[in-house]
Amino acid sequence: MTEPNAHVVEIERDGPVALISFDNPPVNAASQALRQGLDTAIRQLADDDAIEVIALYGKGRSFIAGADIREFGKPPRAPGLTEVCNTVETCAKPVISVLHGVALGGGLEVALATHARVAVDGVSLGFPEVTLGIIPGAGGTQRAPRLTGIADALDLITTGRRIGAKEAHELGLVDRVETEGTPRELALTAARDVLSGALPTRRTREIEVAADDAALEAARARIAKRQPHLFSPLKAVDAVAASRRPYAEGEATERALFAECIDSPQRAGLVHAFFAERAVGKIPEVHAHPRAVHSIGVIGGGTMGSGIATAALLAGLDVTLAERDQEALDRGTATIAKNLEGAVKRGKIDDARRDAILSKALTATTDLEAFATCDLVIEAVFEDMEVKKDLFAQLDRICRDGAVLATNTSYLDVNEIAAVTRRPGDVLGLHFFSPAHVMRLLEVVVGEKTAPEVVATGFALARKLGKVAVRAGVCDGFIGNRILAHYKKAADYLMLDGASPQQIDRAMENFGFAMGPFAVSDLAGLDIGWAARKRLAPTRPEAERYNPVADRICERGWFGRKTGKGFYVYDGEGPRPNPEVDAIIDAARAEAGITPREFSEQEIVERYMTAMISEAARVLEDGIALRPIDIDAVFLFGYGFPRHHGGPMHYADTLGAHAILNRIQEYAKEDNHFWRIPQLLEELAAQDGTFAQMNRET
Ligand code: T1G
């Protein structure tokens, strides 16, 4: 018999008790070595007459964080986790588990296969599989309903929601909760309790599941409403439904459904999204030492400034908020108080914490001199270069040596702003997305002279705020807004040529975006795009087509949701198309001599996505984004890009560079100014390459 893998799985004997521990840093993923080690250890101990009870626990941070996601899409290597769980459950001797840190996915499945479970307070349990495009595949859909009943199992398995020890106990998922002791100590104690009869054990597969057709139907209805684009949650419901059948049959159903999911493009997209969130932290400045940041200054109490201040306060930082006059300052602090109230309602903080934040951590002032002691200052005033330069000259005079000076500009030149200070190395862009205390993306904009430790400080701050930081270079709009400006034009041309704004929105919503581009513009405020178009008008090339519809809407004083009208009408009955916009569109078409034509939903998606991918390729060519995966993260965390498509670059790979090139060539026949072939795409097509390869090479 093979020995358990000595590095990953270890056996320790203590009289009649055997402890099996896992040590597979950083998170104890159930890699092939762990699976093999556990399987071998159980079989070995089952044959060992001296052993009467076996207890499993994890070394390091966790019990087991689930299957090793890096193995997905590769040929499976035996033993599979289903088989290992069955070895555990069918062992003739009692096997128990002690869960600490996280027990997720396959980790929780191993635990459910043991004969009793002890949860250490603070543990996080859950089935995140649907967030990765799959379903629990090692008996989770069969054993969870046996312990919790169908309704609660459906809730956990179809949402990926994580629960703590107390809730797991209430649901019947664990048998005991412990607040003190190391996992090893608790494993020993619990094993002895099994021997004394104080901790009963049983095989989960032997429990009967009560029928609950209403819960199954309710879950299907909830999924159709909330996750209409996702493939795996409905499969998860089917698998849970099969738990009413004899165990082996239910398990076979789960296996078949799991296999469908693991091969689906959605699984590839969702796993890519998981790794994108982690990949963006790998930057050239990774070894630079971040400066300590305990107190931050925020200039500007508008939506952005107060959102940034809220995010920092929620992360436990001291914040000084500055505005020009008392009235604006009062509005800013009121917005922060409202944001914090929202956090209380969502259960993120309690009343006492909110009061403490408002009375102790937040300082409001109209005097910039208050920034003298701040570790980092973020400017979030309106987008005017002269105003920003003036502010940075003042900050340069006021702030202490070593303080980091950041601008939240969405598109202005960070180098030009840095140049007015005597310390351009301390200056960078920290581009938050509205609402800043909710949206997870932070573009860290690195200027020509930004010092490596200042970049590292931006990333460390993002971590503290729970944000996903992406490194961006300087250009108009950085990564996200530069690409947005381009594909928004594609949407405008579609409209001018015959598609209605609602049709375009619907097409993109059916593709998976939470909102289409015109609904988003209405939400953000049409005046924002109007200001940007006016700013760029002097540099707009002659050859560029122009759609004046949004300008005409703005000229009527309709700025979208906040004024009750835009592309849609908002009058309390839910948004509906603004009938007056049709006439504006007709006039614009007539003026440009366009005879409108029909667009299929597919063509809309193709043109929109091709424009997005084209500009993204140019952003890469220009070195504005480090890697394709950084662009994916920007769109996933800042622009509501459908996670199951993995991001624009991952999606581009699913189409292939050739197909995209062909589309651009086709579209260029009608407009060769807008539809230009990015050199990078041409090179990829020539080499039959993918964006994914570029991720690996850099
Ligand atoms: N597989 C492989 N690598 C993983 C991993 C996993 N399951 N989990 C984390 N990593 C890597 C991660 O990429 C990063 O690497 C490092 O570990 C630290 O992670 C059969 C099929 C456990 C809560 O979905 O939720 O079981 O970037 O930065 O913030 O039914 O990672 O350093 O190179 O995130 O402390 C179900 C996924 C799998 C859990 C830790 N399990 N992981 O968070 O650290 S499906 C999951 C997490 C399954 C079965 C099915 C989190 C965490 P690098 P980190 P963290």
C-alpha cells in the first residue's frame, strides 16, 4: 500500500485515536496529493487494529478550501474526491472532522462524509461551486439535504452563501461548536468523546430526505429571476432533487450533472474571473515596501469624495474630509452618514460602530491645512485640470514629507498634475468607481515618476478597503473609461443606423450585463458624458461619425434618472422608453441621410463586443494595462461585465483572434475610421495565439 503523502497528509497516533492532518499551503486545496494521501490514510487506519477512531483536521489557515481549482479543465487524476469521500464515509471505524478557517466546496464535502463534525468558532462553511460555474461534485448535493433538509441545502448550494459555525449548527450541518482550542487539540478531545459515547456518530448517506417539492420550485423560480444567465444553479437544483432517491442513484445523477457543468464555457469564464481577482496583485512593484497609511484626507464631499471617505471609514481609517465651504461640507458629511446608515441596514456594522466612526474617526473641515498630518490625501473634486493643479500645489506645501498625494480623476493626465509638485514620485491616481464604498474596482494609475513604494501603497490601501486594485498607465480614461468611450460609440452608431436604445440595452442585458449602455448612462447622469464630449469636441477627427442624440436629450434638461427623464422615463412605475427620444433619433438619422435598417440581437452584441475588444487590444499595445487579465478584472469589478464570460479578453479568446479580425474587416467596409485593426490582434491571429498566453508570459 502507498504511504500517505508525507508532505501533505500526516497520521499521528495517540492510543486508540488516529489524527489525520492536512498541510497543503496556502489554503489546503484538495489537490491530487491531498486526495491520495487521505484515501490511503483512511484505508491504512481501517486495517490497523490498534485504532478505534479517526479524526481529521487541517494545519495552517484552514480545514480544506475545496477542490484545487487549478486542476479544472485538465485530465482528472485519481482518486477523485467522490471516491475519497466514499472511502471516508464507508470506513468501518468512526471518522470525525474538526473544521476551522474555511471548509468550502470539496472541503465541506469531505466533512459531510465524516460521521460527526466539530466547527471551530470563526469557521466559514459553504458551497461556492455555483460561483465557479459548477455544482458540488463529491456528494455535497446528496449529503447536505440529508442533514439540513432540501430547502436549506438548496439555499446554500444555489447561492454559494457562506455561513458561520453557529448557523451551521442550527442547520444541522455540524454537531458541535467549539470556541477554544487548536484544531489538533479539539480533534483529540472529540475523538475521545466518540469513544466515551459523548459525541454520537452516524453515516450521512443513511439518513432519509423528506420531500419538499415546494422548495425545489421556489429555488427554480428564484434562479430564473436572479441568475437567469447561469447554467449551473439549475443543475444544482436537479442534483438536490435526486437526493430523495437511494444514495448511489443520487450520486450518479450528481456526477452526470457535474460533468455537464465542468465542460461548460461558463465554468471556464467564472474560474478565469476567480483568478483575475488574484492575478492583478502581481505587479512589478510587488517587492516595494508600502508606506503606512492610518489617516487619509479626502478633498471634495460630492458623491465620489463621500463614497471614498465612507470606504476608508468602514475599513477603520481616520478620515479628514475637506470642502470649500460649510454648506458643501455639511452635504458631504450627511452623505457619509447616509452611506453608513446603509452599512448598518446591510448588517456590515452596528449602530455603536457607526456612532463611533462619526464622532471619532471622521473630521470635517474647510481648511486644507488639516491635511498636514495625513498619510495619504485623495483629491476628488470636479474634473478641471486648473483646479486640480492649484490643489496639488497647495497639498505640496501643506502635506508632510512622505505623504502620498492621489487624484481620483477619471481621465486627466496624472503626470501633468504631478508636475506642479516638488514630489512627483509621491503622486499617483487612485480612480474609484461610483458608488465608491460599494464598487470593488480601484484603478491605481501610475505616472512616469510615481515611486514603486507609492504604487505599492496604493495596492495596500486597496486591500485594506476590500477593493480589487488594477495597475493602469496614464492616458485619457486609463483602462476602463478609455475602452468604454470606444464601445459606447459603437452603441451610438448602432442607434443611428437603426437599432433603438431599448433594443441595444436588451441585447446587452441578454448577453449578461445587469444594465445596457443607455440605462447605465441614465443612471450615471447624461450630463457627465455630455461634458466629456464637449471637452473632446476640438480634437474629434473629421472622419469620425457623430451621434448627437444624447446631446439633444441633454439640451432639453433631461440628464437621466436624476431628472426623471433621459433615454427612459422614471416616474415611479419603473423605467419605460422615453417616447420623445424617438423623434430626436429620427431627426438625427434624417440629418445624416441615414435610412434605418434592422439589427438582430446577435449583430448588436457582435458589434458592441468587437469594439470593446478592439480598444482593449490597443490599451494593451500601449502598455496602459499590464496583461489581458488586468483588463478583464477592470470590467468584472467596475463595469458589471457578466462574470460567466470571464471579462472581455477571456471572451475574445472564446471567439478567437481570427473571427474578431474578420468582423472588423467586414465592418470597416462601411466605416474604416472607427473600425481599425489593432496590430496586436493581427499578430495574435497570425500566430494563432490567445490573450491567455499573454497572461502566462508576463
Ligand atoms: N484551488 C487552488 N488555488 C486556490 C484555491 C483553490 N480552491 N483557493 C485559493 N487558492 C489560491 C489563490 O489563487 C491564491 O493564490 C492563494 O490560494 C491564496 O488565496 C468537488 C469541485 C480559501 C477563502 O471556491 O474562496 O470544491 O494568487 O488570496 O483571501 O465539489 O481563496 O497566491 O497564487 O484568495 O485568504 C471550492 C476558493 C472549489 C474556494 C482564502 N472552493 N478560494 O482566501 O487567500 S470547487 C472554493 C477562496 C470544489 C467540489 C468542487 C479563497 C479562500 P496566489 P487568496 P484568502
